[in-house]
Amino acid sequence: MNPAERISVTGRRLLSRRALMRHAGGSLGALGLAGLLQQEGLLANGDPAAFGGKTPLRPDINPQNPYRPRPSHFPVPAKRVLVIFCPGAVSHVDTFDYKPRLKTLHGQSPGFIPAVTFEGPPGTIAQPFWEFKPRGTSGKMTSELLPHLGNLADEFCFIHSLHTQTSAHPQGENFLHTGFTMEGYPSFGSWVTYALGSVNAELPAFVAINDPRGLARSGKNNFGSGFLPAAFQATDFNAKHPPANLARPKNYSPADDQATIDLLARLNGRHLERFPDDEDLAARIASYELAGRMQLSVPEVMDLSNEPSSVHRAYGTDSGTELKRGYAQNCILARRLIEKGVRVVQLFNGSDPSGGNGITNWDSHANILKTHAMQAEIMDQPTAALIEDLKRRGLLEDTLVVWCTEFGRMPFLQGNGTGRDHNPDAFTCFLAGAGVKKAFSYGQSDEFGFKAVVNQATVFDFNATILHLMGLDHQRLTYYHNGLERRLTNVHGRVLHDLLS
């Protein structure tokens, strides 16, 4: 008998301490080797046809050209996606989720109201602060708070049964955009551009158009690349503030500029020859080269002066408050970027309230009549005009539009009697355009809009469905990080097939 082993009275072989350590060491070595092979895309699992012959765990990306267009997992009509994000939590019961029961219980305190919510003791049931009326041929009930978007209800696919994991704004924004409440994970747009690349070599694959008032609560985490290569983070600019350092100095001629670019290209080429396996170096050079090309492409796409006056009137750049005019300009910029083939455009309507600008987003713990009305006046007309413009130009046929917020608001008032508290258990978002049903409502919240009850949909399901509409299988779109194959939907998520056209 091998002295490293013993046989028990049951006949089973028992390992000695020395044999146990030998076997464990060999297993750990095998696991380490498997991890290294997987990082290099050399493990033969999954469908080798995905992403140009590599395993589905790692798209076929050339670090020297990270934005090269790549095939999707399966064919879909959507070529690009526009995400319109409203930070601060839009009240679903005052916008798109009609609950007549709230009128009959207005001012009452039914037993389902909890003793304490996010900001303290609640008040009584409150009917919608704005009247609802039927819209379009579908008769969808939407509120007078957003009449322009309401008039487009026949174009939309509403999801009324969403719920999330947190009732805090920063964590809610993180969770919606990255699938995790903590920071440091890739955003949705980064995952999409990592998988699909770009069809326009002169512009970024992913652009974040931030609110004229500044960034949302979670800042650049809403559009950051996390542990994905830095090339897949969004380029952040808006109609008022172009990307930094694009303007050529006045005393610097175009010929001098081109000579400098040519010299840098030669020097970078030599540098890459010395370090051919340095992916970070290649990615940085690719980013700088894109920035150089943007010196010509971005000023052109940001010049809104050549838009006809009819377009400016439709979007509202010539009327209303300065904030509305600024957001309307951002909406025109979003349409121009989509026309140019930018893969992901993320448009923000709201910013961090700590910016010192008064009411800056949809957060309405007090005086919801004032706060929601102000945000709606900024968001409604320009957003509706953007969607109508996409449709008129034929772009809605291959563009997916996502209108979203991080969670909902309560059907009852706070103790102050004028605002609604956070509600993570029920909220509404909508989709439009390529691949989704029109004039369709998926799921339901209860008769009060308090909790999702029919066809409940998690944020994981929401993101899995959006990825599916972009031709991506959320279970196959992964990235090896810290010993795990990470993905946008973590280990959860299902595609909501009932809302697909």
C-alpha cells in the first residue's frame, strides 16, 4: 500500500495530510492555468463562432483598434441605442402608471402604509397631482404632467412592474447602469461598445450628454468603464461644453497641426514595436488618435446653427427657461450623434442636487407640484421632439430608445404632506423603436402603485432585455476580472420576450 494513503474500516481510501497537500497544490495549479488560458481566450468552451472565432468570454478586440465594429451574437434591427435617464426618481403614479384607486382613498391611511419609509414617517394616500387622460388610438392613460410624451404613447412599450434592490439614489443609479450598487463596475454603454465597437471611426463609440447643470449623483460611474479597458468609457460632453482641448491654438496652422500628428503617429508606431504585447499602451494610443480625429468631427456635429428654425422650434431651443433650452440643445446633439452612427448615446435630464443650483433633478420629497413640474417643463417637449425626429428621419427603425429612472415614488405623501418618498418596489420605464412592441404595456403594479405584482421585472431583467435587443446574450457577454467572469446582469436576469416585436 502507498504509505501516503490508508484504508478505513469501510474500505474507503483516506488521504494522509501530506497527500492532501500534494493533491490540493496540483488542483490549485490547474485552476491557475485554466484562468490564464481563459484570459487569453484559449479555452475551447462555448460557441467559437461568436465574436470572430474567439470564445464568447472574450470578444475579438485588437488593442490598437478597440473601436473596430464587431458582430453581435445574433441579428437584430437595432444598430444603436439612445438612453434617456432621469435621475432623482420620477413618480410613476403621477406620469405613466394610472391608479384611479388613489382618488377614492385620497387623504386616507390604509393599513398597507408602512410606519417608516426612506425619509421617515409617512402621511396619507395622495391622488395623482396631475390629471390622467387617454392618448392616441391605444387610449393609454398618461398624465398632463408630460403631454408631449403622452401624445407619443402609441410608440412606446411601457414596463410597469420594475423593482430594484435599493432606495438610495447613488446606489440606485449604480444598480440601474452597472448591475451593482457599489462603484467600480462597467456601465451598460461600456458593455455594449466593448462587445460591438463602433461604425464611425471619427467619433466616440459611446457619448454621455450630461445635464447642463452637471453630473448626476453617481457621476462618471453612470457611464464609466469600470474594469473594462479604459477605451470603452463614455466621452462626456454636451451642447454647451464640448470635449476639452479640442480647439487648435489660434497661432497654430492646420499644416503645423498635421505635421505634429504625423510625427506622433511615427513615434507611437515605434513605441508599439518595442512593446507589442502591451494592451494598455495600445489602448491609450488608440484613444489619443481618436481625440485627434475628434478635433475635426466634434465641432462639426456640435454646430447646431445649421439646423433649420423649424427644428429649433420643435425641440424648444428658442422658448422656455434657460435650462429647458440647454436640454433641448442636448437633444438635438443626441440626434446628430445617432445620425453619425455613434453606438451608444446616453442623455441625462437632471444632475446632482449638491451642485448648488436649486432644483436639479426629479427628487421630490417636498412640494412635488413644484419640483416635478419644473423638471417636466425641461424634459417633456425636447424629449418628445427627439423621438419624433428620429422617427421622421427613419432612424427609429434601427435605434432602440430607453427612457428610464432609478426607482419610483410612493402612492402616499411624506409626513410633510407635500412630497412623495422613494419607492424601490414599483416603477415605470419605457422602450421605443427597434425590436419592441408599440402601444404595449408589460406588467402591473398593484392598485395603489405600491408594489410590482404582475410579471415582476428586476433591473437585471430590464438590462438583459436591452442587451438582447442589441443582439447580445447577457449570459455570454462577460469579462474575466478578479477570478470571475463578470457580466452586466451578475448571475441573474431573463429576457422579457413578451415585449419584443
